[in-house]
Amino acid sequence: MDLSHWIERHARFAPGDCAIRFEGEAISYAELAVRVRRAAAALARLGVKRGDAVAWLGLNHPAVLVLLFACARLGAMLAPLNWRLAPPEIARVAADCAPRVVLVEKGFAGVLAGLDPEALEGGAEGEAPREGNEDSPLLLCYTSGSTGAPKGVVLTQRALAWNAVNSSHMHDLTSADRILTTLPLFHVGGMNIQTTPALHAGASVTLHAKFDPQAALDAIERERITLTVLVPAQLEAMMALPRWASADLSSLRTISTGSTIVPEAFVRKVCARGVPVIQVYGSTETCPIATYVRAADALRKAGSGGVPALHCEVRVLGDDGGELPAGADGEIVVRGPNVATGYWNSPQESRQAFRDGWYHSGDLGHFDEEGHLYVVARRKDLIISGGENIYPAEVESVLADSPAVAEACVVGRPEPRWGEEVVAAVVLKPGARMTEAEALALFQGRIARYKHPREVRFLAQLPRSALGKVQKDAVRAAISQVKHKEKR
């Protein structure tokens, strides 16, 4: 069976139940099943076959979910593109996944050539072939690698199905729940922490095109939302609103959060509003649910990433590959049916990250005596700002392209609202001149704005180890000290 059976079965059990709410439109499970069937037929007529990629460029829209289940029927893969990237970055990702069909919302027509999403509706009658099964790759989500170059994570239909089961246990998710999705569906968190699990359970998803803190509070009150996922930057934006203190949040059973290390104090601050905040740990490669905290432990285990998911194994390994005892920090590795099969077109990186059935995350953490995971550091050089992953190598390459720059080092610096901000240390070539404004101008149109440095510092040299390797910890300390001195 393929995942489109989820929608077909709910269309028979409860045809009138609302599957998706979007911009005033309520789409029942019966109507969603019709849209999926038509979309699959339309894609088949366009030449989409088993193993092909279908790309989407646009904001959150019901069509993204229709495409996902239509691809499941055909045995094809959906590749949702990150609209926040700069046009050259989007073009590179599209070239890598080589989609058979690209669907582009009108607002992004100048970025990438493709079909209008309405092409899925027009005259698409008849039955599309059923070529998909649980082993078929279904979701191709792009994430930055250690070199900064985006790489596609291949998630099968089985991965999404078991992730949905894990989510159901994490959230006590049932058909009676009403989910609010504001995270972008091009992120595996927006797609799979609650959204696809909700459609597996027969629940209702209220989908927003993009996040707006006022609109999110409006929806929670109006739709009586029971579950939602909000990364810390989104929660900060909502808590900054005057109405946060008086908003009716009584329908919310929990708020799920993650994407970065979430401090215990932050969890307690949100919980003080009367809504349990539960954390999830994982990555694109784990679909993403690997560990989680359930509502009963929200305060008792504040700051923890939780216990390994119901159908997932998680270990902490030392440098010798042996499993470490409670309290000892090591690399977090994950195994389970929810884990990706590898990276698209990247056999070498796949072999490095997926070994002996285990995904090696590169993240550091430890278990406590009760088996709760605490993540102490994400990938060593990864910067997470507002829930977005930023790899320094990608930012450094832009600076290196300037003829005035001898070398550059990009690091993350703690920032209260976004978690971290990007800062750059630059060494100029002898005789070269450059202002901070000129350095920042190098990024315009090259990479997404959220990756741009918030500050550029010019140093005489970068601190290095005895072996000549740049010591990023020393760079972080130097930049932090400069900022502190200027504030005094």
C-alpha cells in the first residue's frame, strides 16, 4: 500500500470531516481524496513515473500536501524547494534533483520556470497507476551539508508512516485534534512533526501560508487549536505581542518545539502561560522525530530532548564507537524505520553518515539516569538562527570570492530572539581596504538573507592551532569580547 490510502480510507470513514483549513476554505477528506486522485492523473499525463522527482516552489498551500500524496500513489518523490533561498541557490537545488515537473506559485514565477499549480486540476480525470509502496522514496528534503552545499535527504513512504506513529505517541494525537501548521512545509519539521501525522490520524490541519504571530494567535482562538509546533523564534515573536498575556490558549494541549537547543528557562517561561511545551529532537535525516518529551514531563524534564521515540533507537557513542554511560557526552546516533536511506546524488556523504544501519548525527549529547537525552551541541559549526540551519562554509565562500579578502571565518553568536546570529571575522589582503558595509553588500542576491552576517569584524589574523587549523572557539571568544566592550 502507498500513503495515499490514508486519505482514501478517511474519505470512507468520515468523508465530511475537515482535513485542511486554508485561507477561509475547508477541504473535507472526501474532497482531498478527489484532489489527490486528480493530481496523480495529471502528473502521470505529464510523464511522471516511479522514482521521478516533482518540485514545488511556493509558500505553504494545500497543493503541497495534495502533491505529496499524489506522488505517493505514483511512487514519485516530492521535492519542496526552500523559497527563502536566493534565486541562484534555488536553481542549484532544482538542478540537483532534476524534477520531471516543477510547480511554481505565481509569486515565484520569476525565480524558476514551471507550471502553475492549477495544472493539477484541469481536466485530470481517470485513474493514475499505483506504483508506490512503502519502500518508495517519497520526500526529498534539502539540507546543508558539512561543506555548505545543499544535499537532498531521501525519505521513503515507510519513514513517513513510522514517523507518524511516533508523532501520534508523542502528542496523543487522534482524529479529534486540530493542528496549526505555520512552519514552512519545505522543512521536514513543518511537514512531519504534526502535519502528515495529523492526516494519518484523520485530524484537521489549519495551514498558514507563512508565519505571522498575530494570525497564529487568531487561529488558536478561532479554530480552537489543540496542537501546534512553534520554534523558539516564533514563540518569542508571539510572546512579544501585548495580547499574549490575555489570549485564550485554553484549547491548546501542548506546544511542540525544537530545531535548536532550547534552554530550560525558556521552556518554563512558556509553560507559565498554562500550556505545556514539549521538545522534540531529530533532524531531516530522521524524518525528524527521534526523541521527544511528552506532556506529563514538560516541566520535570524542561531542557531535555526527551526519550527515544516509540519506534526508534538512539545511542550516545564515544570516540571509539562504544556506547557511553549516562552523563557522558558523545555523538548521538539514530536507527529506526523513520531514518532516511541516504543523500540524493551523494554516495560518499551517505556512506559517512549512514553506517551499519545507524545515522551518525554529528550532534553531541548525553542521557541522564532516566534515559532522557540532553543535546549539548548541534553540529560543531552549524549556526541555527530562528530555526534555520546555516553552515559557515557557505557564508565564508561568499567572502572568499572578494579579491580584497585573504581569509574569513564565520561563527554563530548567542542572540536572545533568534537563538544565534551570524558574525564574520575577515582578514584582508595586504594593502586592501574594505568597510563593514562593503563586506555585507557582497551577500546581496547571493544567499538567503537569514544567512547574511549581522556583523563583520576585521582582524589582523585568524587564531590557529599548531597544525594551522583555524580555531573557531577562539574566534567566537574574540568577537564576543569585542561586542561586550562596545556595550560598556
